[in-house]
Amino acid sequence: MLDVRLIGTGGMTPLPRRFLASAIVRYKGVSVLIDCGEGTQISLKMPGEPALPLRSRTGEASHCVNNLKMLGWGFKEISTILITHLHADHIAGLPGMLLNIGNSGRREPLLLYGPEELWRVVEGVRAIAPHLPYQLEWRELSSGDQVDLEGMDVSCLSVEHSLPCLAYCLHVPRSRRFNPERASELGIPVALWGRLQSGETVELDGVRISPEAVLGPERRGIKLCYATDTRPTSGLPDFVREADLLICEGMYGSPEDLPKAEGNGHMLFSEAAEIARAGEVRELWLTHYSPSLSDPEEWLPEATRIFPNTRAGYDRMTGSLSFREE
Amino acid sequence: MLDVRLIGTGGMTPLPRRFLASAIVRYKGVSVLIDCGEGTQISLKMPGEPALPLRSRTGEASHCVNNLKMLGWGFKEISTILITHLHADHIAGLPGMLLNIGNSGRREPLLLYGPEELWRVVEGVRAIAPHLPYQLEWRELSSGDQVDLEGMDVSCLSVEHSLPCLAYCLHVPRSRRFNPERASELGIPVALWGRLQSGETVELDGVRISPEAVLGPERRGIKLCYATDTRPTSGLPDFVREADLLICEGMYGSPEDLPKAEGNGHMLFSEAAEIARAGEVRELWLTHYSPSLSDPEEWLPEATRIFPNTRAGYDRMTGSLSFREE
């Protein structure tokens, strides 16, 4: 099960009850942070509210809010930070966050990924937070790059903003089902099953047995995508295709704000919904709202009329994604 | 009247209801920010709570909390930022703050002052927030330096922390009282009074008249001092002497934490109170609490037994300092 929490859902400037857009994903005790604007470490520490009523108009509550489960999310477990782009509202919280991760006891290396010119930010961060008790490793990614984390793989796509910006997909692969009946039929001793199950070819009485013989078809893993800040691009629907969850920016609700969205490289709710529909994702969460948008729920119908399973994200909204029954 | 607000009162790491130690001072529409840890811009935006009951054990309420008055404090008016030292919990909020000041419409230069090596921080800030719509001027200060701001002068003193650190005093001078009776006796026409009042020597029928002839004695101005992070030093009582308000760190309340305070360059409540007493200040506000100190009020008697007019500062605590009647 992969857990995801929106840490903040604000664009440009933090508001008292809407921190800057950032999300954290946890899988098997390893946490991946996406973006780190000022206040991210503060919002992450906020005590969980009692579960808020989901005011989604879809009525679906499959990924219900469960703050209790999240209380154990620590800083120390953050092993990776993915940066979408180098605007301050997505990076200015890095020095404090990195220090706090150190104060929480992390001594293992931490990986920082982001678009070209990330080195400048690393230098800036090091000027403000020169002493970290762990190694800060960093790498600039280009569109199409893929990175293997523990149990997850991360891919990225260039999107269209006022400076280089990456959308990310996190994917948890699922192993193929092992067929014990078939293995018994083939007379394979149970001692060898584990190796076959993990994809290894084994030898039995001089005969090579491939895992293909005892494994079912490929199975869908868990796919979570995160896209902000960007205009809709032609590549996005394919990039997010069949994701279990797409977290996508919705800077503006009103269609009247289209010129603004076009001018500053952002999206309307309806444009995010179009991507979700075209990409056939399972669920869409909106985030990265303009400070001028006081109640995102008000404009939610702009998205749900195109893609019904859309939710207006809010700070500390949390969900869990599981492998689907097949 | 000089207004002062504690933006945050936390040391080391921001807590959900205790942001990092920072203060803002306003005089005649010009604001001076002291320190800028992560979240300072967020805390500054927080809506004013209804005036909290002052739980001070002194019973005095001369500088009462008035949040309404503070609602008009904007970012644009911040003309100067004073940095005590270069630890991240005092500077990591600079990129976001400087951007926000720009977004608020400031186009006049902004002055950043701090101790030696400030240039490194300026470089770091510029890496994270490269585009500001105003000029960022900066200057490294040494102990004893004095800076004239509009209507205020600022002096600084080296204090004792794990790296170079400055305490600041802000002083609003008060003009001497003009004696109109004396001016009439001397036959000085009213047209010349203004020049004499502002300290100029005037000439009347070939006779030079010095302002001394018509001005009363020197008058006490308003003095506000801010000292964190530091151990008590021998120079502090003189530096803060007769201040109307000393805002001083109190990292720990319990006397048992003295070894920790000595080890990491901080103070106990009682040590801050000793400085206030020795310096004969009018009032002491404690700030910069250790995250381990959950209720500073609990330890307030440690300070009030030494200096009764001590208050345990809290986030957004606000006061006003006026010229005293003489």
C-alpha cells in the first residue's frame, strides 16, 4: 500500500491555512517528498485534524482521509526529494527541511532530484544550511529519465512552464502471481518456488525451468503522478495514463482566468480534468491553487463535469493506494 | 509611538503553534524585521487572534496586546532586515520573505544587515530567489557599528554564541522641548522658531541665537533591544541600559538545563532576567524557547523572582512603546 498526503495546496505564496504545494508519498517505510516550498516542514508537523468531511461531489470515498495513520510519518524516513522546478515557492523550504531531517536522526544519504540548474539551488541551500549530518546527493534529471528508488521507480516528463519543469510518475511494480498448482504439476520442490517467484530460472535434474512456466501474466502496479506547474501539454495524457491517482495543478477555477493561466504557465480546473480524462486515470486531486481562489470547492464542477472523480485537494488531505484486485 | 510584535518565539525548529523567533518593529510607517527563519512570512500573515489574556504574573498591562492595530502591517513597508546570526533558524525564511515583499509592491531598496559572512547568505538567497523587483542592499556589521534608519538609529553588540552573533538596539531619539515663552522674551519672530526647534542656529539683527537658548534639556527617546542567541555577556547590561523593552532569549526555563545552555550558547530565563535587572530596563519579554519547553509560563517565576516585569513572549504578542512623560 502506498500512502500519499498533500502537505500544502497553495501556489505562489503560503496562506495561513493553505501552505505551499507539496506532497509526500510513503511506501514500505520510505518517504519521497515532492517539492519543498517555505513552510513545508511546518505543515508536515501539523497535528492531524479530525478527518474532514470529503465535500467531493462524486460521493466516492475510496481513498478516505485517515490522519491517525499518518501521525507516524517522520522526517528521518525521507530518503528522496523530487523538485518539479526551481521557483522559490517550490524550493525555499529546502534548507529548513534538510536540517530538520538531520535533526531527526537521518545519517543515510538523501537524494535530491530536479531539473537542469539544480546545482544552483544546491549551492544556495548549502550557504544557508552548511552542516548536514548526512550526505546530500543530487542529480539533474531530463525528460524521460528514470530513477529506481527502493521498491518504487520514478519517471519524469518535461512540461510547459516559465522555466524548465518536470512532472513525475511514481510506480510501484507488482510481481506476477505464482501458480502453485502448476509448480506441483511440474514436480518442482517447494524449496525452489521462492527463486522462481522472484523471476529466477532454476535447474531441476538437469532441466532448466523458467519462471514463465509458473508465473501468471504481468500485473498492474500502483501509479501515482504529480504535475505542477504547467500548461496542459500533448505528452501529459500518455505520461499519466491509467494512473491510480493524478495530483495536478489547478491554479484557477473560473474559465475567465484562462488568459492568466496561459500567460503564466498554469491550468484551469477544467484543463486538469481534460488531462485526467484523456489519460484515463482513476482519480484526480487538484492542488496548487492561486491565492485569489478562496474556495476551490466552488469551482469543482468545472472539473467534475469533465472528469467526475475529481477532488479539490486541501492541506493534509491523505489517501492510500493499493494494488487493484484483478 | 513605536510598535513591536513578536512574529515567532521558537528556537531551532518551528512548531505548529510556535514559529521561529523573529520580531518586527514599526515606527512612522517604516518596518524593521529582526531575523527571518522559515515561516516568518507565514506567521506574519496569520490573522490576529482576539487579544489573549496576558498571563504575566506581574499584573502590569502597560503594553497591551492589540491585534486589530496590527492588521495593517504590510510587507511592502519592510525597509530593513536585521539578522542576528547566520544559523538557518534565523535566516532560512529570507528568500520567501524577500519575494513576498516584492509581490507586495515594494520597489524602493531594502537593506539587509547582519554579522560577518552575511555575503554567503546573500548569495544563497539569490540562488533561490534570483529575481527581486527592488534593490537588495546589504552590509556586514561589527560590534559597535551604528546605522541610521529613517527616524531610528540601530546599534549592535557582539554577543556570545557558537558563531558570530549580534544583539541590536533600536533607538528613537526625542527632540528637546521648545520653550515659546523664552523665545518671546528674546524677541525671536515666530517664523524662526521652527529652525531653532530643529537645532539650527539663527541670526536676528546681526546677533546669532543658538538653539540652546530656547530648547529644554535632552529628553529620553524610545529604546528597544533584542538579544538572541547568546550566553549572558559582560557587555549586555550596558548595551541594553534603561531600555523600554528588552526582548531576550530564554532558551530554557529549568535551572537544570544550565549545562545545555552553556554548551550551546543559550540562556536560562533567570539569566535573561539578570541582564534585565543589571541593565535597569523597563520590561523584559522572553523569546526563542527550546522546542522541549512546552509551556514557558510554567518557568516564568524563574525570571520574575529576579526581574518582576518579565513576560513570557508568545507568537504575535504585540506592544507599543511611547515617549515617557518627563
